[in-house]
Amino acid sequence: KRLFPYIKPLIPRILIAFSLAIPLGLLDGVTAFVLKPYIDIVVNGNDMHFGNCTLTRSFFAAIIPFGVVIFALVQGVLKYLNVYLTEWISQTISNTIKVDLFKKLTTLDSKFYDVNSSGLVLMRFLNDPDIASRSFISSIKTIITDTTSSLGLIAVLLYSSWKLAIVGVLVLSCAFLPVALIRKKIKQVSNATAVVGGNINTNFNETFHGNKIMTGYCLQNSLFEKFVHQIRENFHLNMSLVKRTGWMSPIMYLIASIGIAFVMHFGNSLIIKGELTTGAFASFITSLLLLYKPTKELGNTLTNLQGIFVAASRVFELFDINPEIQNKKD
């Protein structure tokens, strides 16, 4: 809501960037989709009939190499355009916020700079706008790409075998459960890390800018011990965040592995019964393996959004400050 005034002028470009993310995500399912007719026709030598038309083994084998090159070219062009537009939009929003924030900082009274350390102000001015805008746009693009990629791959799963698809999708959907459990913890640690990071910047900045005072009062050892303490505190906070989020990847991998193992067991029985072709099963397993990547990235992106919202709130807290000393109009 607070970011919208900065996003509004760029909506046409944002829509183009996000619309490019949709086919980019759907292209992930093309490889798995083509695998079924490739194995059934080229490898097993079974011609495929479409009404009066017949897709022969020799014809399909001839067009595959050209299809691979065209597919790679289209995907590469779309990816380049998408990255360029996203970066242009993100930097434009970030720079506009920084300009407005700098103007705001010049209107604040001296009490604000007495209460808040220089390091914290610098951190909130230099880092938070980038995180709030650039990471936000990038995360939304990732969500769109991964969602469309997941939907495309799920469509291939249903096309290959709807029975196996139900099992595979249900198991992979459980991978989102860990994300919901750690949202509050991430927010708490992100806030604490920002405070400690600001203190480190302040200590570093004031030590070197106030070199004469430090030397005159023999404060070298005192400032050194203070800096070491802050570094250790920052280390423990970062490791606390890693401890809370690091287990997500192996848990999601374990869930995906259980799903794949169960699908393989169930799929083998369908092949033996003649209800599933070899090509369809290979296409299904490929789709399921490819589906793990966007599912994992979606979980990580949703986790990162918590840190982005924290950064955005810190930026707009500065905008909301009203200086106690107000200049009279005119």
C-alpha cells in the first residue's frame, strides 16, 4: 500500500515484465511434455495417430534437434528481456524512494540525529530502500514464474497420469508447511539484525571520523572491545536465522523424495498392468523432479518476503516522523 505511489507510474512496464514471466515459467514443462511422445515414438517405435494424420518415428526424430534449438533461443530471449525489465523497474523505484527519503532526512530536527545513531540512519537510507523495492519486485516476478511453472508441470502430470498426479501434488504441497511455522521468527531476527548492523556501522563510522578524539582520550581498547562484541552479536543473530531457515531445504527435499518414491512404486504397478506407457511414466517422473525446483523456490521466496516487509516498514517509519521543530510558513 505504501509502495504503490512509487509503483504506479511504472505499472505498464511492470505488467510487461510480469507477462514475460508467465511463458518463461510454462516453458519448464515443455521438456517433460515432449519426453512422452519421444520415448513412445522414437525409442519404442510406436507411431502416433491424430485422426487422419500419423506422426511417424523418422519424422519425429528429424524435428527434435531443431525443436531443441528453437526452444533454447525463445527461452533465452524471454529470460534476458525479463531480467532487464525487472532490474530497470527495481532500480527506478529504489532511486525514487532514496530521493524522497533524503529530502525527508534534511527536514528532521537535531533531536532525531541525537537519538538515532549515524550507522542506523545510513543503513536505513542505503540498504532498506533497495531491499524494499528491488527485492520486492524480484520476489513477485519469481512467484509468478514459479507458479506458472508449477501449473504447467502439474498439467503435464495430469496429462501423463491423473492417478499419479494426485499423489505427487498432495505430497509436494506439504512442502509449504515449514514456511508457515517460521514467519514470526524471521521477522523478529530481521529486526534485531538491523539494529545490530546499524550499531556496527555507527561504531565503525565514528571511530574513524572521530580519530583525534579517540586518540586524545585513549579509547582504542574500549572501542575495539565494543566492536568485537557487536560482531559476535551479529554473528549469533545471523546463525539464529540460518538455524531457523536452514532445515527447510532438507525437510522439503525429504518430502519430495518420499513423494517420488511412492509415485515410482505406484507407477511400476500401472506399467505392469498396461495402464501406463513407458513414455508417459518417464514424462511424469521428469515433471515431478522439475516441479521440486519451483516449489522450493516458492517456499524460499515467501520466507524472504518477511524480511522485505520488515525493510519496507523501516523505510516508511522514517517518512512518518514529524519533526518537533517546525518552520513557519513563508
